[in-house]
Amino acid sequence: MKNFVYILVALAFAFSCKAQNKGALKQNNSNPKLVVGIVVDQMRYDYLTRFYNKYGEGGFKRMMNEGFNCKNNHFNYVPTYTGPGHASVYTGTTPKYHGIIANDWYDKEIKKMVYCAGDDSMQSVGAETEDGQMSPHRMKTTTFADENRLFTQMRGKTIGISVKDRGAILPAGHTANAAYWFYGKDKGYFITSTFYMHSLPKWVNDFNASGVAESYLKPWNTLYPIETYTESGSDLNNFEGGFTGKETATFPYDLNALKTQTGGFDILKATAYGNSIVADFAIAALTGEQLGQDNMTDVLAVSFSSTDYVGHNFGVNSKEIEDTYIRLDKDLERFFKALDAKVGKGNYTVFLTADHAAVDVPSYLQTVKIPAGYIDSNAQKAMFTEFVTTTFGTADIIENVSNNQVFLNRAKVKELNLDLDDVQEAIVNEIINYPNIDKAYTAKTLSTTEFTEGIETLLQKGYNQKRSGDVIFVYDPAYISYSKTGSTHGSGLNYDTHVPLLLFGKGIKHGQTFQKTSITDIAPTMSALLGTSFPNGAIGQPLEFVLE
């Protein structure tokens, strides 16, 4: 009898183990084979609605019609720049924790400006210049792609792709297999860094040798008749920059003729064709890296950055920006078709968002009587220098002013027997009186006061105690320190914070919401979908209503 009982227990245990193994296998198989993150640099939410009737059915509309549209998605910190934006999308946290406080910032320890993805200890792979001396080492926290790598015992791949180095490097995280970015100049190649490898794989060399970049050195004209581009301003106006070598910022642009005066192949970055090259390379990566070909989820991070270059040059209301988004829609359609063919419809998940949005060109806003304008930086610098010299006896007390922050020379403050808090407060009380400075706060205030709403909460989430300055200030709405042509970004106002969030594919419901979501919710949502740990600094929450 005892033997019979032992046999029953053993059989029960065996069936239990088998069931658990099946459950684990089922859970693994239920994950998408590939997660594709798409960041469209400088994409405002209203580009989805403004150009909707110009889009086809297979790009942006496919995501909206088959997936989930979060219509009230915002950045929840300041500053809204490219580096912090990409880091925040993939880490699920803000500069306060991930440490990417700007694209470039003043490093208080080494007393000089540093680049968010710069790394002098690395070397270029695919180029003989310093363009490949890059890594994610300044980003302090993990991405959801890092957590997926850990979860799959490093068997799930991560690849980052962009024309901008930071747009490829920061999303891919610390454990990525590769990040590739576009090296223009006289080459038109995709390159990488020794952080990832010491030689380019064959598929990348083959792509670089295929002449794809050369094929885009052709006239850039509107895809459809220009008179049908009624969702943007006139082609000839005073609010656009244009290209060196062309008298007017009007279509068409002969890129082959202009390249010698505009950095060779780098001109492609500032046209709609820069996005097409990225799409071409991403499609090649599907095969070259064998992405989505097994049950270990891979992550492909793609950043379309030419939209940012075009926006900075021509502005958010330009014919050029309209044509760029119409063409990007076509690039997305062929990319999704490649995913269907190579990974399989229903086997992958995609999200699309932006790293920040952009303000309308202030000089244009002025013509329609909307309060807007430009900061006279030279005048403010002169006033500030005079104040500091008069108040403290020397201008040496200021070490750096950048990214709307003042960095004090703390050694000099100590040498002069001044109280640091008093110096910070005196500077705030001075600069708040300058024209078009809306707000100013000390580092102490941002470190010790708990704000619950308004721009102050955004400043607090963007303030990193170790890396940020002693005083942070904010411009009036639609006032910028920039040229009088083209658009820029960086504020905590809606025109810079409101960006798309579209999700579709495996595990995603169809629907839409006006419920407010934050950019930091994306990474936890992807982690929840995959069943992995959340990124180690994540503050966002999974968007349960988008998940099946």
C-alpha cells in the first residue's frame, strides 16, 4: 500500500512538473518575438491629425486602426531635448534618475561640457574619425531592453538604429548587441563604436557598399502636387532657414548639387530621405541580425531623426515638414510590411512616440498676434555679468551658464566666505526681473520642496542633484533663445510635451483614450507585456488598458 501511495505521489509530481514546464513554454511563446520601438524626433501629436488625410492606410493609420492611440500623452519633466527624451522613453524614468539632463551639459567635476553619449575611451568602428567615440555610460539606469536581455539570459537581442548617435545608443541601453548611426560627410555609411564590437558585421558592410545613400542624392520635391499641401503655410516665407547654396527655402532641392556646400552626405539627414535611409537599414537589420526568429524576444529601437533636422530648419508649419511626414508614413508602411513578411503578422509589437515636440516659429506667431518672441541672450549676459561683479566683487563666481541653468564656482564661493544658499537666492531674485524670464528657482528649492502641479513638478523631475546647476530658469511661453527661422523645443509647455503614443501588434488592444499618460509609462508597459522586471529606475506605470 505504501508503495502504491509513493507511486501516486511520484506520478502527481511528474505531471505537475510537466504542466509547469508547459506553462513556462506557453508563457514564453505568448511573448512577441520582436518588440519594435519607434521614436520620431520632434513629432508633435497634432501631426497625426493635421496630415491625417494625406496618410495612407499602412503607416500611421495602420497603427491607429489596428492598435491603441493614447491621445493625451506628455513628457513629465523639463528639459524636452533629444537625449533626455530617448533615455526617458526606454528607461521609464526622468533625468532626475537616469542622469541624461540634456544633449550636452556642463560637468561640475571635470569643469567642461560633456555630450550625453560621448565616451573618449571608445573608438569608431566603420569610420576613421571621432564620430564613433560613443557609449551609453552616462545613462545611470537600465532600459526595458536591458531588462529583456537579463530576462532571456542575454539570448534576446537588442539593436539600436538612427541617423543620430544618441538616438541609437540611449534606447538600446547598456547591454545592447549593437547600435548603429549614420556617418555622412564623404561616406554615407552606418557606423558604430568599440563599445559594441571591433568590426562591422558583413550585412552592415554590404549595406554601406550598396550605394543606398548615393541613391538619395537626388532632387527633393513634394511627393504630391504642392498645391494640395493645404495643411501647411506658403512655401516662400520669412520663417524658414533653408540650405546653404540655395537662395530660397522652396521646393525643389537639388541635393546632389547642394551636398558640396552642406557637409556631403550629411545633407540627407536634414531631408525626408534621411528617414528613408533609416527605414532601409532597419529592414536590412531584420535579416542581417535574424531578429524575431525564435522564442527569445528581441528589441529593435529605431529613431527617425530627420524630422527634427527638418523642423529646426524649416519650422512646424512648413511645406517641408508636411512632405517629410507624408514620406515617413510611406517608410513606415514598407517597414511594417517587412515585419509582416520576415517576423510574421501577429508575432511582433510596435510602439511609436517622440522624444519631444516643438513650438511654432515665434516670428510667425507674432504675425498672427500670439504672444511670442526671442530672448536677447547677449543683453541678458551683459546684465547678469554686471550684477554678479557688482554684488560679489568678481564674475569668477559664475562657472557656466547653459541649458537655462547657472553653475556656480563653489570653490570661489567658499573662498569669498559666501553662503551658497544666499548666492543662489540672490541670483534668482536678479534674473526673475529680466525680460521674458517667467520663473527661476534655486537648486535648494528643487531639492527640498515637494511640488504637486505645474511647471515646478516638471523642473523637479528634470533636476539631477549631482549634475544640474545651482539656478534653473524658465522662459515665457513661446519665447526661445534661437534663430528667427525654424522651430525648436526644450520647455515644459504643451507644444513641447504633447507627443503621440501609438501601440499595435501582439498583446495590444484596439482602442483610444484621452486619459493623460506619461512618456515614462512606455517602458513599464513593455516590461509588463514581456513579463520582465521593470527598468531599475522606472517611475512610470504600466498602461493596463492597452494590454490584452
